[in-house]
Amino acid sequence: MKILVINCGSSSLKYQLIDMDGEQCLAKGLCDRVGIDGKVKAETADGRKAKFDAAMPDHTAAFNEVKKLLTEGELKVIHDLDEIAAIGHRVVQGGALYHESCLVTDEVKAGIASLNDLAPLHNPAHIQGINAAQQVFGMDKPEVVVFDNAFHSTMPPKAYIYPFPYEYYEKYQVRKYGAHGTSHRYVSLRLQELHPEFKKVIVCHLGNGSSITAIKDGKVIDTSMGLTPLDGFIMGSRCGAVDPSAVTFIMDKENISPMDMSDLMNKKSGFLGVSGVSPDMRDVEIAAADGNERAQLALDIFYYEVPKIIGGYITALQGLDALVFTAGISENGANVRQDICKQLEFLGIKMDYEKNEGLRGKETRLDAPDSKVAIYLIPTNEELMIARDTKEIVENMNK
């Protein structure tokens, strides 16, 4: 069975075609700057690559580019679209409506749209992607939505309820939902395959957007992102958790609207805002090494906040069996993993620094022999998780 996995942004469409017989990615790519000056990058599993400009006024046009890439020309990997059994879509926000992946119906699309206020940058784009896929692939092609927050739905009320007047939870569902759930679920399931005995786990998904999740007996008990992916700790261009009064103070002093303030916190803060250099941690590290004090401050904030959250989650879990690193910064940054673990040594979390040195993107156990806690690098694979859910739902539909 071949599954096409889709992740639509407001002006982008990422895709992977995965053959579930062996769970191999056959082709992947990105249609970027949709509705602007379309850019396409694509590659196949056997190393064929393409990069070109294409007129893509909307997501339907982007899907048509994907169709051509998969079935025609030098990057062809299938003969026609009938070889694709189903399409799996990533959806950031399922709110309190959806606690697991499900088949796309008109009712489900309406439900996703009803949550637009909770993810204004994401959910509308996901709906565009679903509608565009239906136009290009037809209404008979099964489509599945996999919700990024669904894995976090096991959190207890004491973890997800904000101490506002309760009516705002009842009226508007204002609460912690979390994000990166598909990644956290994939990584925790992989760890469970390796070590079923590990019951108390913390997963650090560290990338341009970052989150940390505490998992007990396979269920999330807390996570660092909140109502939106803005909460938590310093990220590429997001500020993470700050005193809410600091937000209203700046809005008053600068005469900033709520939307402009949201833009400031999501796109102009974090590593970019503190360093003034870049939202990319690699650029910030280079600047800090060259003596840029603000760049060093941004790194200091990161290395202060991440271990602090891990320590809090150890308390919430009442212990820890395994600490897991995943996503771009974690997978490629040996120094990141090292600097975080060094601050946790007093808790008995000890890394084998020689084994960690130079390690990039390879599943590896990294704890020292005398460590009280297992330490792992497990590369994430959200697309495969989406494909697995899609396959299961389609197979059950056909029974």
C-alpha cells in the first residue's frame, strides 16, 4: 500500500510518498511560496533530484505539480495516481473535538475549520490542502487527518486547565493542547519497542519550534506547548512562556494591536529577537563564538530553560527512566545534547560524551554506564506516523 503524506502551510505543501510494504519513502518534496512565486524542490529515494520555479496560484495547482512529479518525467516513481491508496494529512489543531486520527468527511472538515481561532496560521491551510487534494485526486480517494495535539489528550485537567475564570474554558475551550504530538508519539513508541520496561519518559523535541513532553505508561501527563505552539521556552522566533503582564505592558507602550503582538511573539522573538542575528540556532552559535554577547545570551537562555523544564517534569513523573532527544536541533547538535545533560548530572543523568561526540541523526543510546537514567537520540519520523495511522484507518474501512 502506498500512502501520500501531506503537510500544508498557508503558502507551502510538503509531501512524502511512502510504500507501507517495508515503510520506505519513495519520494518527497516541497512546493513553496504557493500563491507568490512558486518554488519546487523534489527528490526520490534513489537520489534523483529537481529544483525549479512553477506557477502555483493555489494549493490545487501545487497538488497538480506533485501529481506530475510522481507520475511523469525524470522523477517518476509510480505510473498513475491509482497506485496511491490514500492520503494522510497533518493537522496542527484538533482541539477538544478530536482525540485520534480519523477519516476525512464534510463534518470533520467543518470541525477543523471551527478550530481556526486556535491555530489561525495552520488550520485554514490544512483545510485548503484537504480541499485541493480532493479536487486533484477525486472524492473517492480516502483521506485521513492526523492531529498534532491528539497524543496530548491524555493530560489530566490539573495539567491542561489554565487558572482563568472557568467560564472561558467552557465558552471558548481555552486550555493547554500541546503540539508536536505526532513526533512525541512516534519517538515514545519507538522507545517502547526498544525498552517496554521504561514507564517514565521525557521527550525533547528541539527544532526551530521546540517542545518537551512528560510521558507515563505511554500517556502524556504534561507538555510545554499550550493553547498554541507559542508556549514553552525560547525557540527560533517564538518567545515561549513570558509574564502575561509583559505582553500587555508592551502593547500599551508601543500601541500594538493583539494581532501585531502575536506576530511579534511568534515571528520576531526567541533566538532572533534576543540575538538580533537569526532564528537559526546554528547562526546564533557562530555569532556567539565570534564574541556576540546577545547571541551568547540567547544560548544561555535556552540552556537555562530546557533543563529547568526537564527537572520539573521529573517531579511530575516522580522519577525518570529515559530522556530522549529528537528533531533537528537535537538530532544534529551533539553540543546541544551534551550541554543539556551536563546540567542534569546532579540528578544522576550521565551521558557518555565520547559516544555522543559528532553523532548526527542516528538512533543511539547515549547514557554512561553509571547513569541512573537512559539517554537516547531517536530521530523523529512524523510522516511515517501519519502514514501508519492512515493505513490502519483505510484497512479498517475496507473490512
